[in-house]
Amino acid sequence: MKLLHSEVEIVPGRPGMRPPVWPIPETQPIPGSAVVRLTNTTSRENAYTVKIRCEEPFWQDGWCSIVALPPSRDKAENAPPAGKPDQRGPHDRWVKLYVPRGGTRDVLLRFSVPQTPEARAGLYHYIVEVETQIVGAAAPGRRGERVAKLPAVAVIRPFYKWAIDMAPEQPRVGLLRRTSEFEVVVTNESNDWLYCDLQIPRPKDLLLEAPAVLLAVPPPEPGEMLGGADGDEPRMGVQRTVPLKAATRLKIFRGPVTAQSIMLSAIRVDAPSVAPPLTDASYEGWGAVVARDTDESQRLPGDRALNYCPPIPAKLTDFFTRSDGALRNLMMTVIGLVVGFNLLVVMYEDVWHNNVRIEPLSTQVQAGGLLPVKGEWLPGSKIMLNGEETPVKYGTDVHRAQVTVPNDLDGKKARLSVQRFVRFLPFLTPVLPASASNIDIQVGSPPHVVVQGNAFLALPSRQFMPGDALELRGGGLSPQGKIYLGGEPATPLKWTDDTITVSIPRATPPGPLSVGVYSSDNKPILASGSVNIGDPMAAVRAKQDADAQKAAAQAAADAAKKNADAQAAAETAKAQAAAQAASAAKASEAANQQAQNNPGNQQLAAEAAKQRTAAAQAAAAAEIARRRAQMQAEAAAQAQAAAQARLAAQQRLAAQRAAAAAAAKARRDALAHQNPPTHVVSNNGSGATTTTGSTDPAKSMDLTRQGYDLSSQGQYADAVNLLQQAVQLDPNNSKARDGLVTTLNNEATEAGRSQRYDDAIKMRLQALTVKPDDPFTKHSLALSYYNNGVSLYNSGQKNQAADQLKQSLKWASPGDSVATDAQNLINRIGR
């Protein structure tokens, strides 16, 4: 076997050629192709597999296709054996052909390199691997003895695709600013280094200066892209810039914008990375490193120019055309002045003006209330409580203010601080110094602290709502123990050494809620305590009362306004009617006087009678207008009285509701004082923990019936709350306990159907605290653990699945099918 062409010249964009004649001369090169000649000198029919391997970094396997050339027709010994045709690999990456005894076949290596920057110019060393398979051999040799490696080199010639441009495209100069700086951008989309020589023109009225005129731009690396313009796709390329400075020599004071064209060009210098072929006579005698000028050049686009803008435009339209840049400069100037002013304010406040201060006028305030404060330079400052900004109300005295206290500070101590606020540049505010008061302010009542051994616990004094998270803070609380709300065990959301968080049930009635906290060994940390639970509807009713009072007050004000308008309209109507009646009477008196002075004049007598009739009609109209105005005024007064009566009734209703709420709270407080909540923790011998407190069998049975009704309707959460209260009121109510266990199991079943296995497990564990020996609950709990383990196993969490399956074995009865299935799955996991 022999490689006829060990060096291949490849021009990107030109596919390799097929051999023009047969047989192929060994000395004749084929552009873009090479030939491997296989000769079988053995006595057997051999199979040859031909492929190439190139380890160069930029080489791509798709650039070469391997094709077996047909055997010559005049030599029968070269024909392939019958039934053994040539085989081609995918995308012609390899070829397998059979050569008979004494035969010869040629394989064409055809290179087709695209004209893209990825086809980097250079020498690519590759190896042609020819694997010989001896057909019918009794003892085939090793693979190394059957593979021949023929070294060769492929020379990819450079191609050049480049352009030049400038940015910005049309810089501006004027009578005062006579120079402008811009950049010449050279874009290289070739597969080789680009060397170019910038040709700087010397026009009459323009001076161009550049720090360098010779520029070398490398070819783009893989993944180095140029952004497309006007929706074009991104393409491979690299850009280099050369800074230029242009100075105009024009001194025109008035006239249009003059475009001074920049006729800059660049000539490519040919200095390829690959040595030119020997047939290129232009490099003869130059040596190893060659470079020469070419006739290939690029010019800037024709619209690239330096625009000279005279101070006074020639036309009014030119003024509006050029005003956008002036407005932009004006806006930037204004912004700069604002920023500078604020920086001066910051420097002044930081260096000289450190006398801003604040002090509280009271050391006790309720959450949500107003804290009176005094100080210096408070307006325009940021006032904070415990570092958090809070709303402020100012009066006529600039040295005093009222600070709104947030509700989340209830039961805590707070401190005031004040800091100047930079209004236009708020991010500079933290730079200014802050002045803090050293006086502690108690918000609400301080928490009640209970100390038991090494543990202590603070019971908050603020009011909670049903559904809120009750957070108890203290120390020495670990490990986790038990907590009781209203005599019922509660599941803590969080239990650390210094914090216990538990959710207050939504069905908790208003009033004191007993709280009991016990350690892990049933020793009381807080045996008897309580927190105040508010009425969630109180705020709604208060808002409704406030809205009703506001509407009634608005109605009363509208009625008063209408009454005043009606009174004014009545007085105006009466005055107009009286004036008309007086005018008619005066005209009638004048007509009578003329008739008396001329007794024989019939015309004057008729005119006098007519005037008397008009006077009588005017007097009647005035009386009617007076009565109508009086009726309207009376109606407006009645409407005002009715609106005021509604307002008074609404105020009385609100006062009655407030008094009733206060009386109810007083009764609850008195009842809690007479019968304080107690917790007695005991162990009933079966492992269950029970609590005792005040009993009410009748109310317990009533709550039990309500809980059964809600459970039958599928409202399990509300049913559980009612049944828990029933058990708390009467621990001997077995019906309530049975209903509570059944409801918890039903709710757990619904959670399991929706694949919330963790919730189902918690509900069944809670049911076991009520009836520890219930076999159905134990079986259901084992099944929930098993289902959770299967779900974790299917999601790939095998360790967690094994833990859940072991819990299923713990709760399952001996011989239960759940235990068998759980054990089988544990064996499959391997734990």
C-alpha cells in the first residue's frame, strides 16, 4: 500500500477534484485530493479498511470524504470478488473494499473545507490508517501487525474577508469644540491573521491623526461572534479598533451643517501564516518570512464624515434638527448640578452639621400608637425604631413630632435613631451620620418571664389572633418536649434551645388561652400561663362601624349643605318676589295718579286699570314664591334632622358594641381569674399523655355533636378542633375521643390520596396520642409509612425510603401483609 500524495493543497470553498486520468500518475498532484493505492501481494483475497485520523485542534472530521475508485476495466485481476462489494461508512468517513490476489485498487481522499473562519489556515498533519483483514487465514495476526499508518499533511490556504468602518459614524464639531475623537473599526472574518496598512488622507480643511497605521487582527477563535445588524444572524468574526483624532479648519459662523468626508482606506498586506506554494513566483527569494503589499483595499462607507455645525444655523429647521444634542447636553448638565448639590449636602452634613438629634418624651407606648418625640433638624430626616424607618407626623413645632410605633414591636424594647435623608440621591443616605437615643422605650407590656431550673421562658403580653404563630423565647429549652394550648397537645413548628413556635388553632375563641410547656422528661417549664386571644371579627366590625359613621356624617353634612342652600334660595326668591310686587305697585300708583289728573281721558283710565291688575298678579306670584321657598327650606331642615338622627343612632350602636365587647372581655378576665387554667401532666401507663382542666360535660357533648356533623360533611379540620375542645372540657367523653380518632384517620386518608404522606403520618400519630392501642390506627400508620417509602424509593431517595420502611415494620402487626412488602423492599434496597 502506498500514499501517492503526501501533501494536499486545500483552498477553502473549493471541493477536492477527482483524478482526471487513469491510471493515476504518482507525480501528478490532484487539487484538494489524495490517493491511497492498495496492492494485494499475498495469495489470499484481502479486505482493506481505509480511514484517516487527525489530532490537530481545529480539524473537523467532516472535511474529508473517503471514496473507493472503480477498478480499471482493462485489468480483470483488479475486479472485486463476486458477492463482496465495496462498503462505505457513514458520511464517507471510512471505506472497506476487497482486493483479489495480485490486484490493485485506489482510494480517493477528497477534502472539502468550507470558506469560514473555523477552517483555520495552516498545516494539518494526519495519518491514513489502512487495516488489512486476511480472508481465510488460519491464525490471524495481532491488530498491530494488520494496521498500516501512512503519515501525510494537508495545507489549508488562507482566504480573506474583511471590512473597515468608523464609530461614531458622523461625529460633530463646531466653532468652539473643533476636535473630535472616533475609532476606526477593522473587522476580520478570515481564517488567517489580517495585516493592513491604514492610508490617512490629507484633505484641505481636515486634519487626521492616528497613533498607529499598521494593524494586525487575529482570526476569530471558536465561539467568537459578531452581533448581527437589522435582524441578521450573528456570525464569526473579530474586531480591532484604532483611535483617531480629527480637527476641522473651518471657521464658519452662520450656515448649514457641513459634512467633511473622511476618505480613509486600508490596504491589506499579504503575510500568510502558511508558506506559499513553490508555484507562486511572487515570493521567490524572500526567505521563510515574507510580506508584500497587495492591491486589495477597503474604504470607509461614503456617508462617514465629520459634521461641522456653525453656531447659527442657516434655517429654522436646522435649529430643531440640532436641538436634540443641545437638549441632551442641557439635561446632563442639570443632572450633574443636582448630583453635585447633593454631594455638597452630604459633605456638609458629615463634616459640620452633626447636631441632628432625637429624644423620646415617653418611655411607655402601646403598639400601633403614637410616640411623642423632640429633637433638632427632624423635618427632612429619617426617624427609625430599632433601625427600621417608621412613619412620622409633624405639627406646627418643627422640633416635635409623633412617631407611629409598629405592631411587631409589641412586648419589646425599642430605641430611637434619626438620620438625615438625601432626597434626590437616596443611596447616599447611609453615608450620613445617624444620631441614636440612649433611652429604652417599652412597647406594650413587658413579657412575663418564667424560670424553672436551668430553663426560662418569656410569655408575650401582646394580643394574638386565631391562626397566628405564637413564638415563645427563652433559654435552656432543648431537647424538644411537649406544649399544650388550651389543654390540648400542640405540634410545635419550631423548637430550639431558645425559641418555641406553635400555631394557634383557628377555632380558638377570644379570651385567655392557656399555655403549658413541659420538658422531654415531663417536667414543667411553664405549668400555668396564658396569652390573650383577640376576636378576629372585632377589627371587621370596628371598620364597618367606622365606615357607617363616616357615611352617616357625610350624609348629615350633605343635608346641612342642602338646607343652607335651600334657605338661601328661599330668601333670594322672596326678595325677588317682593321687588317685583313693589315695582308693580309703584307702576299702578303712577297710572292712577295720571288718571286722576285727567278725568276725561279714557285711555289713561284703562292703562291705570291694567297696571292695577298687573300689581295684583305680581303680589300673588310673590306670595306663591314665598310659600314654595318656605316649603323647600322646611324639607331641607327635615332631611338634615333625619341625617343627624341616623348619625346619632350609628354612634350609639357603635358605643353599645364597644361596651358589650368590653363587658365580655371583663367577664372572660374575671372567669380566668376565678378559674385559672391548669395543666397536670401524667402518664396513663400505656404511654399516652393526658391533660386535665376545667370540665363541662354538657358543652362537651354539644361540641361532640357539632364535630360529628362537620366530619360527616368532610370538614375534617374544623371537626378536629371542635372534638379536641370537647375532650378538653370532658376527658371522660369517650364518644368525643372515638370521633376525634376517626376524623383524624379520615383526614389522613384524604392526605394519602393526594400523596401527602408526611401529613398523613402526622395525623395518625396524633390519633395514637388519643387512643394508643387502636389497631386500625396502627395498621393505617404502617401503611402510610410504607406508601411514603415507596414514593421515596421511586424518586431515587433510597436511604430515606429505607428509614420510612423500617418505621412501617415498627407499627405493623406480625404477619401483616404491609410488613411483608416493607421487608421485601428493604431487602431490595440492601439495608
